[in-house]
Amino acid sequence: MFSKAIELIKNSKNIAVLTGAGISVASGIPDFRSPGGLWDRFDPFEYAHIDSFTNDPYKVWKMLKEMNNLVAKAQPNYTHIALKELENLGKKVTIITQNIDSLHSRAGSSNVYEYHGVWDKLLCIKCNRRDNMTNFPLDSVPICPICNFPYKPEIVFFGEPIDPDISNNSLYSVKNSDIFMVIGTSAQVYPAASLPQIAHSYSKPIIEINLETTPITHSLSTIYLKGKSEEIMKQIIDKIR
């Protein structure tokens, strides 16, 4: 299976990649859905729904402060670096990430669609003023200087739509890829979870890299590589070089 994956990647010019929380664990950001993760301690529909933020932003910021402490300290790991390295080896790599940590962009990848938004940008939902998270202390609630209302991170809360440009561009990238890679995600959160199904409907070979099997492993994936993404991606890059 590994040699077949190498052959597919070597022979591909255009690679679309869907990434999820699993790839950022090695950067110190635990999967929020894992035991002991944020969703164990904060009900996502109570703390991560847009209505919750609108009604009581200070309550929601109790969770967001913890998230900020994790994300702000994180650095790209080898999975992020390896995807950039595929670019350096002459591939067009389009990354569609469900992560909000900006680590793909910080690793230097050129084509990144941040499906669920980005953590380090702020938006005032009252006046649409924008700011940067880095302009505020980690343990503070960032306040809009115009409205005196707490900023909202530019991430997609439950109950908010995906940016249509990002959605459409992601779909276009999948349809026009030679192969589709799924790394560090169980592909169960929609609408991003529909992308492997779309790739399969267009007969794209799907290479899945995950620690454990997922709902797509036996139904959609052409090749399943079991293990830590940073270790498997290192082996892939070493072989392709």
C-alpha cells in the first residue's frame, strides 16, 4: 500500500488535501473531541454556537481563552512542512483545512483554504471592525474600541455558514485534482466531510493517513496508511526525493 501511495503521489501534478485536528496534535493542540478535550469540558452547542456568542460573549470567552492559550503557542510540525515540501518538489498542492490554527500558512504552503476560518483574526459582529489577536494579551477578552463589545475570532461557529468562496474553491480543487489526500481527520463534520465523497464520485484516488480507521476507510479510501501523519509524511517525502 505504501509503495502504491508513493507511486500515485510521484505521478500526480495536482494534489488536493483535506486536513483535520489530527495533524496539529504534534504541534501541541489536542483534538477538541478527544477525551479530556475542550468539548469534554465545554458543551460545544453552549459555548461554540453563534447564538451563544451573541447572547453572552463573555461566557463564550471562558472557553476561547483556553483555546487561545493552545493555539498561540503552537508551531508547524513535520506534516505541515512536508506538504510545503511537496510544493518544493514541483507539485501543485491545495490544502483544505478544517483547522483554525493557521499552521499550514505559517509553514509556507501557497494554496490554503481555511474552511472553518482562522483564529488569529478578530471581527466585531456589531460594526464589522477587524483586528489581530496578537494585539491583545493571551488572557484578556479583546474588546472592539468602537463598540465596546467583545471581538469574535474569525472562525466559523456552529450555526454560521461556510464562506461560499472557500467552499466553491475547495470543491473546484477537488474536482481538478489528480489525487485526493485525507490527513488527520475522521471526515465526519459537514460540509467538509462531503469532499471525500465528491472526490470518490469523480474517481479520484484517495490516500487516507490516520491513526485509526474512519467511516471513509473501507468505503471511499483507495489507500489507508495507519499511523502518525508526521511520521508517514516524512517517509513519503524521503521516498519521493
